[in-house]
Amino acid sequence: MNKILTVLAMFFLLNDECLLAQQSKPNIVFILADDLGYGDLGCYGSARIRTPHLDALAESGLKFTQFYSGSTVCAPSRASLMTGLHTGHVSVRGNGEVPLTDTDTILPQYLKKAGYTTGLFGKWGLGQQATSGAPEKKGWDYFSGLLHHVEGHYQQPDSAWQMINGLSKRIAIPNQQYSNEWFVQEAKSFISNHTEKPFFVYLSFTLPHAELKVPQKYLQNYLDEKGESIFGSEKAQKPGQHYGPQSYPKAAYAAMITQMDSYIGELVALLKKKNLLENTILVFTSDNGTHKEGGRTQEDIAFFKSSGVFKGAKRDLYEGGIRVPFIISWPNQLSKNVIKNEIGAFWDLLPTFNEIAGLKSDFSTDGVSLLNVLKGKESVERPPLYWEFYEGGFKQAVVSGNWKAIRYFKGAEPERTELYDLSVDPEEKNNLSAQLPAQRKQMESIMQKERVSSTHPLFQIK
């Protein structure tokens, strides 16, 4: 009898220890904006756009000043985030509805091995229904959102996708909601129903991507008593174009960011209510720089200082196209209100989260774990950062230490390389290529080393 009791006691002790270990792993809530510029948040210098919840999130954790997206457009950036590979190695290197391959192992698949329940809410863009990149084939336990990129161009679509019985199926969005409101409701429901095990939430907004359509309660923040834009005279987006009409593009863009900020406040409030916030990693960033679409112009970018001090925007490999806001809060582990100047990139996040989840480093990545950087223990030695991009002619970029190089091609041959010292010239005003040919050649050699030719016809140098 004593032996039976001893065995039972050990059984329950081991199960309690397993449960405790499982519960000790932090939840991860990763929030991705769509086409948000580096300078579009109050905590990153915006004087015109109200983002109180994101500003508070930055005060509760760390704010990076030199963090880079995976690419300068949507699909390759998200592919880099999910795979831990830069665009010289990842299978998806541009827009065009190219799915992740069968052999791509991505972040939710790794986290499931560590005991996480995984939920995707919002824009996916890495595999349509019945392809190798469909959410149900890539480690997601739950999915409510949009599969095709163009579906994400409209803020009030009549339908979306949801995983039902293990397959992505088209459904009607309830009550003609704005899609992002529905995404948030689905994410909140998932969190409320999964408090017993660690969870990974990927909330992928289509804000503030065009079309510039926003609920009136958010737009009202940027209209005066006459119902006109507080930003003065505006050039309207006319009807009959790909994106819908908008009388006040500036006001609508600002309102969409405030709309997203409000949703993030709702998530934080829920995590507090469920006593989950202390052991939850909250991350906020953007997939690339700000856009010029749907009635938004270069003048609007300058008006809001959406790219901060940096040159360029979406589809550029200048800093304004790839340097993004990056905020991370983890109350149990990280200091508060800290500014981090260390370099980081999307492909660092897979090794970082895998280390946090206790997974061994038997996976392929171009990134490095930033866990010690996050905890303030030490900086990390990292390989150079690499990007390539195909729209408008092939181009490459490398950041290595303080140096940045961008190489442009004419057809299949290199045409010119620009060279910048970001430590003294973050605005990329002074091209040093002619003055420092040895440094330029060194950066070009890194480009050659970091790139493996893609087999996909869309991603060929032509």
C-alpha cells in the first residue's frame, strides 16, 4: 500500500512540475502593423498622431531605434519573420501570392513543439487555400483572417477566412464589421479560452494600409467642429480607383493608426483582467515603411514625418523602407522605459522566441537570439543584414556595423552601388561609394555571399 501511495505521489508531483514548467513559459502576443512608418507613433516622435496605448507599451518595456523589417513590402517581410531567414535565402522574396513551401518550417510549428497553442488573426499572405502555405499546414491551431493580399486592401470586406475542422474556409464577417475589429474580437476570444497553457498570438492588422477607410468614431478625432480635416486643405482620393474614395487622406491615415492603438489597448486590458500580462511578451512592429497609396502622397509622408528623419518609404531599401518601430514588453523579465540602439531584424525573432520557449538551436536561421540584449546582459555579435527586392529592377542592400550599401541593377548586371555611414549619416544623404572603393567592394562581397539564387521564376534577376 505504501509503495502504491509513493508511486501515486511521485506521479502527481511530476505532473505538477510539468504543469508548472508549462505555465512558466511566457505567452507571446506579436502584433504587426501594415505599412506603418518609423515616425508614425508618439513614442517615435509623431506630434500629429495619437497613440497613447502604444506609447504606454513602450514605457512598460523596450523601444528599439534600429530595428529592421524582413523586406520593404508585405509578403517577403512576413516570410522572413516566420522562417528566420532573410530575403537572400527565404522562399518568398516578393509579393505575388507565392506560398511558403512544404519544407519551410516556421515559428508556430516550432512553438507547438514547446507546448504552445497558436492562433493567427488577420492578414496571412503566405499561402492561399489548399496550397503548401495554408495556415492549417503551417502550425496554426486557430485562424481567422485574410489569405490573399488584395483582400487586405479593403477595410470592410464582406467575407474572410476561418479554420473550420482543420481547413481554411470562406465565411461572412459578422455584422458587416470592419475587418480589423473582427480580428481583434477573434484574438480576444482566443486568449480568453486558452489561459491554461502558453499561447502564441499573431495579430496581423491591415492598418494603416490603404484603403483609407476608417470608422467614424476614430476619424472624428481628426475632424474639426465643421466636420473637416484638422490638417487643413486636403487632396481627396476620387472614386472609381482600386482603393475607395476618401475626402481626407491625412485625417483618415492618422485615424487608422489611432484605431489600431485603441485595439491594442483592449488587448492589454484583457491580459490584465485575466492576470496574464506579467508573464506575456507583447511585441509591436510594422512589416515595412509607410506607403503612398489610396490617396496618400509623398507630401503626406513629409507632413507627418512618417519615415522619421530617414529617406524613402515602402518599396525602397533606404532606411525609410525597412527601418521600423519595434516595441517589446515582458513585465516579469524586462526593464521598463528602456531605449535600445542595438541592431535587430525580423529574422532574429525566430531564434529569440525559440530560446525563450526552451527549444534547442537545431534549426536553420540567418538571425541571432536577442534574449540577452533584451535582458540587458550583453550585446551580440551578429552577421551582416541582407535584403534583396525585385520590383522596378533588382536591388540589394547590406547593413554591416555602421555601414550600409545599396546596389542597383540594370537588367541582370550591377549598375551602381551607394555607400553610407549610418553612424553619422542615418538620413543617407552622403554617398561615399566613390571616396571609399575598398569599403564598397567589401559590402558588395557580402551581397554575393549572402545570396542564394531562387528557383522561383518571379525571383530571378532579369
